[in-house]
Amino acid sequence: MKFKPTPLLPMAICIVTTFGDSKCVLPKPKNVPVKEHSSRTESVPSTLTALSVTKPNGPPPYGRRKGWVPHTAEDFGDGGAFPEVHVTQYPIGLGRKGKAVATRSTTTGAPLSLQVNAQGEVQYDAIARQGHAASQLVQTQFKDLVPLRDQANFQSLDTDSLLERPDSQTVRETAERTRAALEKVTQSRIAAAQPKAVTNATNKDPQYIRYTPNQQGGTYNSGSQQRIVRMVEMPVDPFEPQRFKHKKIPKGPPSPPAPIMHSPPRKPTAEEQEEWFVPPSISNWKNAKGFTIPLDKRLAADGRGLQEVQINDNFAKFADALNAADRHAREGVRQRALQQQRLAQKKKDERDQHLRTLAQQAREARAGLVAATEGDDAVLNGRSARSEDGDTGEDEAYRKREEMRQERQREREREARLSHLSTSQRAKAMARSENRDISEKVALGLAKPTGSKESMFDQRLFNMSEGLSSGFKGDDAYNLYDKPLFGGASGSAGIYRPSRGTDSDAYGGGNAEAITEMLQQDRFEHSSTFQGFKGADANRQSSGPVQFEKSQPTAYTAVKSTSDVFGLDQFMEQAKRLKRSSDAPAKPSGSPSKRPRD
Amino acid sequence: MMRPEWHAPWKLMRVISGHLGWVRCISVEPGNKWFATGAGDRTIKIWDLASGNLKLTLTGHISPVRGVAVSPRHPYLFSCGEDKMVKCWDLEYNKVIRHYHGHLSGIYSLALHPVLDVLVTAGRDATARVWDMRTKQCVHVLSGHTGTIADVKVQEADPQVITGSMDSTIRLWDLAAGKTMATLTHHKKSVRALALHPTQFAFASGSADGIKQWKCPEGQLLQTCTGHRTIINTLSVNADGVLVSGGDNGSLSFWDWKTGHNFQSIASQVQPGSLESEAGIFTSSFDQTGLRLITGEADKTIKIWKEDDEAVSPYVATV
């Protein structure tokens, strides 16, 4: 028989210790039972038992408590806990929950006692069977995990007979037993459900009970020896509500769990978790009511927008570097072009200058003014030189000629420049100069600066709260005649509005006052004393435009009109005027200062 | 190692399209003339087994019908559904004659006792209820599971009631006492399917982690068949020792019961107009002869499978 010391059986350990102590007293036993101690004290030799009894049952002395654990109340030997023993200890049951110190029972909550099976093996599965009915099958062994068909002894067995269905006899018995049990339950259920017949207890006959009190005597019981009690059932109101409330009995503790006969679940790998990912829009947990989520909401919810795009800094640096290089290159190109342009300009200027001097010389030679000795510089700066001279003989004519010459020169330069331009540029320049130059128009009085400030604004922009950005009104919007043409102060409203007095004047008066006033008025006032022109009267209030009468022809005008019956004079005048106006634009530039320079 | 028995391969024989919802349960009449199906369209339809013609449509449930059973000893059809109702239909009048009221949530499975006038229903309220057929009384409430009970089977000898639950346990119940006889915790995933062997005193249970066979009175593990890597919705066994498992992805696996050898795997084709994801087998049942397999599928069809007649056993040829 094998024995493993367990904490459940401290007695065995105690015996071992006493055995060790008694080694010196007794002769050495022949067969030392090293590990074959029985768990029961009966199996220990009587001598040893006697010895163990003599030994006081207490804790080992201080310093020899290594590996020793106190289990029973006796182990503490009327003392407290052992601090050097690192297990939970309950000396005299202090602090122990539930049961008292040493009373170990098999009831629930108590520590389980060690059980041994028929072969003497410790039944470790007792803990799994604890709390289960004896009839219940609890699989606790390793062999319960191994499929029967894989077990070695199963192969040899006749599997068909092993797996045979129960015979009819068993089936019948089982059915009978079950039927009886179920019927019992059913009957009780039906009986409980059926309303009880109204008891006829109310009209039960009264019971008479003869009652003899214990204490007899004149003072007791009104002196009588016996009493007769009449017992009547108290009438019950059949409609009386229930006096007692049924309370729901709380559910009892569940049966202990069955041993788990499978390996623990593996942690799902990342791939498996990925496989089981259910989008929240269709998940039964996240969208329990099964609403249809619009696609844009799904996209917004899946967090794709939350991921920020990470761009490497090097991109920005690269772009900067490219920009810088580009700028640098452009700058270089521009500088070079400028340089070349400047060179070309210089060369051209030189050539022009040369040509000009040649032309000047030729002109002067032609004019006979030139002195062969005079240099180019003198010619060019002749005017200033002469002014320096302070020669008063130099007259206005010379200055004018000089100015005209310069003007012509400028003209020539311009033409030369134009001739050097490419055709397209020339066309552009022509087009520009065609409409740009309004100096003549100004001179003729055709072009006038915009007079009023009001006309500077687009009328359509008024009364638009949104401004121009809202656009103009639509084509169909009827805003053309929404205002009077001559509205406001400039209009006729102020002028032609008849005043009240004149109104009544015109229409013969509405009221008596006005009529009497009108009658009393002296209508021939002016004929007696002339006080100047009627229209020039400052005090007079004008109630309308000044009206002129056709004047009578005076003597001179009458002569004139007679002399020019056909309006010839007038016609000539007009023709002259027209000729002058048509001449004016034909002249090349009225004033040279107003010619725009290009 | 045992040599697996040869079985002829199975092939699709007929597709019956008539239901408007998932076909969730099948029950073949004891006379093998017709069979009843319950579906997600809340109807129970009765079909002629030989021709596949619709004979009758029974309406009355207000939620998907999850269990039907034809009684071999009464002219009754029992049905249960997610509307928490158990109905007893009289097939002579085609009317509901009884209701069994008491379930707190949808009922997912139903089984009739072969000897006693008792039916057992089980469902989402984690209880199996034993009903007295005639008095409509709930005789026992078999509680103990911590999850939805997906399947319940009843047999004539102890353990008379077997339940497989989503808490991945199987419980064997003592019907007379209404208590658990044994709890089998070998499965790691929810047990959705149970099948009683017609001749042997054993049963099979299907879960996503495999199919296990159990020896009956004490619930010893007989065998583990792995290889059908999907959620197993249904299991059926015939007397020839062919175990069929129908998966949630429309795969059908055929196993030799004795050795656990997977001799055939078929992927069920969805009917035209269905999505690919609508391949799924919810229920299966052999007919009374065991020569036809009827499956109810997620593409709203009922499919009938049969063994290939022309297939010849290679062992016979060599012998």
C-alpha cells in the first residue's frame, strides 16, 4: 500500500516523527517501512502506538520546525500561531470561517475527507463528485478523455454487443418507471391548477367538547367541575382576497460544475481575429437593431479618414531645392539675356548715333549752314551753346525751328523703332496707338471726362445687399422700368408740381377762402406801375418752367431776315464751320507736347 | 486500425424549391410517404416524398419554425418556433389542437418520446421542457445548461433525454427525476447537432471543433471525427452506418460510423438566383429506409440525395 503524505492526514506525519525519536530506544527494525505507512492508525504496530501516546502531542521544539505545519488544535499546544511557519494558521480556531476547529464533517463547506477506493487507491476525484448525487456520472479520469475505440482493451471487445440497444424488457421497465414518475408530477400539477371545490366546512355541524380543568375548586372555573365547549367553524368569506402573499423562493445554488474534459481554448491568432472581424455596421452587437447604415457613414466610421498621411520631410526639402535651383537658373538666364540686350542696345544706339550725325551733317551741308570745322557736338548742343553765348540775336524762329527739328527727330526715331519690330509686334503697337491717342478728341471737345459721380457706378449694383458676387439679376428679371426715368430732384416732380394755391387757382378753387382771395386780387396791378420784367421778379415764385413768348421781330432782324430770305448766310457760316472742324483732325497733332511717347 | 466499411457515394437527386425562407427542420413520416418541413417563412409544408410535390402548407406560427416532428403513434404533427410556441397539429383536420405554453424564449428543437406520450422542447432560454402531450402540462423543466440549447434528442432507454447546448456541453438527463445524469464537456465549441444511432446504443454530437460519438448509458467518448472544418448544423445517421454532417457553409460530409472515416465531402450548390453565401445546411434527415437523405438549406430549397447506384465497391471486385 502506498501512501503520499497529504495535508489532510496530519496524524500520519505525527507518527513518523515519533518513530524517528524512538530510534535510539528500540532495536532497529528489520524491515524499515520507508514509505509504506498506512494512513490509518490501526495498521501501525501497537508498540509504536503506545509510544506515540506517551509522547506529548505538541509542536516540535523551536528550531526544528522546518517543514512542519500545524494542522490541528493540539499542534498549537495551547499557544498562538508560529510566525516561522508560513502557512495560514488558526490557533484555537481563531479566524477560521465556517466550521469549528477540529470538527471535520462531510457536509458542504467542510474540508473533504480523503477517500480510498476498493483497490486502496486514493480517490482524488472525490472533489469532483462532491455535491453530486451518487447516481450522477462524473467523468474525472484521464481515460475518459481517450476515445473508447482507441483504447487497447476496446479493440478486443465485441463492439456490437457493447453498443447494443437495451432489450424490450428494459425499455418497458424504464417506460413504466418514467411514466409513473411523470404521472405523479402531472397529477400534482393538475391538482394544483384545478380550483378547489368549495368546502362545505361552513355548514359543518358544531363540535361539542367536554372540558375538565386541572385545577378544581370553588375559586377556579366559576366553581364548576366541567365545561362543555361548542366548536363552530368560522364562516369564511369566499370572495376574501388571499391573506398570504406567495413569495418567490430564491433559486438554490446550481449544481457543481462538471469537470472540464477539454484543453483550454487557444488564444486566437492575429489572422484568426482578422477573419472574424465583423464590420460594426452589420454587427449584431454594434448594430443590434439592424439599421441600414449609409455608405458614407460607414466610410466615415471605419477610421480610414482618421489616418493621417505621413509625408517624409525630404519631399519638402527636395521641392525647396528644386525651386531654388530653378530660380537660380532663371536668374542666370535673365541676367544673360539682359546683358545681351544691353549690348545690342548699345550697339544699336551707337549705330543710330552715327547715322544721325551723318544725316545731320548732310542736312547741314545741304542747308549751307555747316562749317566744316564745326564738330558734331557743337551741332547737337548748338542751342545750349548759343544760349550760353547769351546772344539775343537768336530769335524765336530759330527756337521754333529747333523744336520742330527735335520733334521730327523723335518721330523718326519712333518710326525706326517701329520698323525694327516684328510684324506681330508692329501690328500690336499700331492697334495700341490707334485708339490710345485721344489727344485730338480732347482738343475737339469730343472726349469729355465723366461729369457726374453717379454715372461712375453701375446702376445695377444698387439695392443689392449681396453685392456683385451674387451676380446680376437674371435676364428675365424685370428691373428695367422699375424706376422713373427722371426721378428725384432732377425730375419734373419738383418743377411741375402745382402748389396748393395755384391748384385752387386753376380749378376755380375748392374752398370759399381761396375764391374770395382771388376775387379781391388786383389783376391789373402791373399796368399801372411797371416794376421791371415780370420774369425777373425775384420775389415771384415760379411754379413751372419759364415760358417765353415769341418776340416780335425788331427792325434789324427784319432787315436781316429780308436780306437773307433763303438762309444763304447761315448756310455759308455752317459750311465754314464744318470745314474747320474737318480740317482739325487732318492736321498732324495739334500740340506736340500732347503726343504720347512710346 | 480498423478498415472502414465501403459506402456508395452520395449524389444529389432532387431539389425542391417552394419555401420562401430558410428550411430549418425536417421530419419524415413513419409511413415514409411524405415529410414535413418547417422554414423561416413561418410555414410548415408537407411534401410527397416520392414525387417531391407539395401536399399541404400549414400556417400558424408567427416566427420561423425551428422544429417539426411527426408522431408515430398519433395522427399528430408537433411544431415549435422562435415565437416560443409549441403547436400540436391534428393531421386529420390540419388544425392546431393544442398549444404548449411556457418557454421564455425561442424554441430551437423538439423531440418526441418513442414510448411515452411526452414531448421535449428546448431553446434559447437554456432549458429543456418536458410536456405531457394530452394535459399540456409542463412536467419537468430541465435546467442546468448555461447557454441556448441547440438540439434535443429523446430515446426510450436511459438517458432518455440528451441535449446539446451552445455552452459547448452535452447533458444526459434522467427523465423520471428531471435531473442531469451526466455532463459531457469534451467539446470546445457550441454543440449544435445531435444524432441518435438507429440501431446502436450510441449517439453523435457535432460542433465546430469536430464530431464526437458517445456510448450511451454513461456517455463515454467513443470516437472523435475531425475533418469537417466548419460549424456543423446538423447530423444524421442511418442504419447502414453512414453519418452525415451538414455544415454552415453548405458542405456535406459523409462518415463511416464505425471508423469515423470521412468517405465523401460534397459542397451543396445554391439554387440559381441565390448568393454564394447562401449555401448552408440547416437540417438533414434520412427517410425511414435510410436510402434517401433530405437536407434543408439556406438557399430556401430542400435537397434530396441518394446513393450512387452505379458505384461498385472495390472490395467486392477484388474478392
